[in-house]
Amino acid sequence: MTGTHEVGRASWPARYFLITALIPGHLLGWGVEWAFALCTAVAGAVVYPDFHARYPVVSRRALLAIAILTLVPLLSYIGTLLMNRYATGPRDWTDLIRPVLVYFSVTLGFSFGRLTLTEVRRCTRGILAFSVVVAVVLIFRVPGAATIADTIYGSTKTAIGLTSLRVSIPFENPNFLGFFGVISLACALLFSAAPSYVTAGVCLAAIALTGSRTAWLTALMVVLLFAGSTALMATGIARASRRVRIALPFTVSVIVIIGALPWLQSVWENNQRFLDFIDGLLTLQLLNEASYVERQEMRLQAWHLISERLFLGWGALKHSDVEVIDNQYVSLLLRGGVVGLGAAVLAGAAALFTHVRAHRSTIQRAQALAVWVIVLAWLWSGQFIENTRLAVLAFMMLGATTADADA
């Protein structure tokens, strides 16, 4: 099987990407999300020989890591059951098979070719424009359209009020949209001699609407990385002067807008979340912010349990007081101990180095490394890779940035 398997105008990977992003997974009590994860994982397992043929080394290493990430928590879970210390149920069982589901759903997106960077930009531009349009519909309560939007997304964490504005569409959580938006912004501005400023503008609009402080900070990092890369390229590329004339005003404009946002937010009845964020930046007190302190308390509670079973962890504790940790690393330690976390770290390091080496120029390799650092920073504030849809989208976007993605 070759190339991207064109289906109409969009390739198979592009259609898979769009479906993954736009399905309302939260509906039917997350039934849609789980049905999607099961169906795509089964499909990915069926066509896995195609993935293995394309990426034999990656396939072998990843399968070993997934086996460890599944079997170690399973053994730990059996030990937890024997101790009879915590209640258990179906949520724990689904948690145990999550690494397998995520892995095969991701590999499905690479089994018949990969997205190109151009396709990623086109897809993310459409997805995030949809997010912004639906947000506008809800803000201004457009007759008819607002009712439809409420019916589909009313049970998500999208919140539009006099003092709060947080948009999650098409995801359930605003932080999910922020994570997706920041990687989309990186794909729009980096890895190419021709950035897509229109896509970047749509990304920034969606990121602004999330209310996610992590998204705001990491988006600014991407813009500054773009500005720095452009300045460096100006010394070695003949046509870079044109890029500089466009890139530097764009970068300055973004920074000025971010600096002016406290005033702009006053139009929205002093959006308290944003004002708290700005205050935390100016006073260097972000780590004392209420939601961060609350998350830190959850992590400390998890750390107490981890210290009891550091080597193999507890398996799954969805029915305990630490069902949500909002930290990917602590979550892995809690489930699989040092063994499980070690397997994840080794697999992640292999993926990072493979991805960075796949870029042609030194600047693009530095960009790829910086984007990985941003992704790893995001994992400190959420278990994003455990969400099947986000994992599929993130890996497909990263894969599209490499030098051979257009082959």
C-alpha cells in the first residue's frame, strides 16, 4: 500500500484526523469516546502489519513498552485487590487496557501513509475555526444555532458567563483544546520556509478562548521560538529577508496583543481567570494560584500512596480519592511504579530522538526538540496522552513535521 490513499480530495490520514478531532466523544456518558477508541484500536490491530512494515524498529520498541505499561499495572492491580484496600469496578478495568487502546488507535493513523504539513495546517485551521465560530454563536446566543450548540456541547466544560470565558469545543475540556491549539500553532509557524499566518491567527484565537494559562504561556513560547528561528535563518537563507519582514511584525503584534489583554479583557467584565494569570506572572506567584495549589495537593496525596509501593505501583485507583491527578508522570508512577514510568520514559525518549533526527536542518531539529519540551511541560498539568483522541492528534501532527512526511 502506498502514499496517502486518496479518498476524494482528502487523504485517508486527513479524514481520520478530522473525524478524531470533531466527534463529540463526551456524548452518551462518554460512550461515543469509548466506542471510537475501541473501534479504532481494533482496526489498528488488524492493519498493524502495515504499520510494522513501514516502521519495523519503532513497532518492536513500542510494542515492548506497551506490554510493560499494561502488564505491570495489571500485576499491581491484582495485588491491590488482594489487599482489599480500595473499591474497584469497570473504570479500573478500562484504565488497565487504556495503553493498548491508545497505541493501536495512534498506529492506525500511520498504517496507510502520513499527513503532510500542508494537510495538518488545513485540517487544524478548519477545526479551530469551527471552535471559534461555535464560541461566537454561544457568546451572542445566535437563535437556533445556539440551541444546537447547547444540545451537543452543553455537557462539556465550556463556560460562558459575565466573568468567565472558557471554551473547550470540539473537546470536553478547555485544556484539551489548549493542548491541541498549541501544537497546531507550532505546525503553522515552524518546520517550513513558508509559515501559515492565517492558520496561526486562527490557532491564537482559539487558544485565547480556552482560558488555559498553560496554553497562553506555551503559545507565547511557540511565537518566540518562531521569531528566534526566523532571525537565525536570516543569516543563511537568501530569501529570508522577506520572511523577516513578515515574521517580525507578526511576532511583535502577538506580543503587544498579549500585553494589552488585561485592558481588552475589561470588555468582558474583567475576566477574573485571565487577570489572576497576569497578576501571577507579574508578581511571580503563579505557583501559589488556587487551582495549582489544589492540583499540587492531589499530587502529594498520590505521592503518599506511591511511596508505599514505589517499584510496581497500585495498578488502577479510579474508585479511590485519587481518581484524577492532572499529572501524567505521577499517574504513571501511581499505576506502574518505577518500572512502568521507566518504560514510558524510555519509549518517549526513543520517540523524541527519532523524531528530532528525522528533520533535515539544525534549526528544524532545534524546533522539534523545543516542541517536545512544550509537550512534556503540558504533561505536568494533565494526563493528555491517556486521552485516545488527543494522543492520535498529537502524534499525527508531530509525524507530519518531519522531512519525509511529503514522500
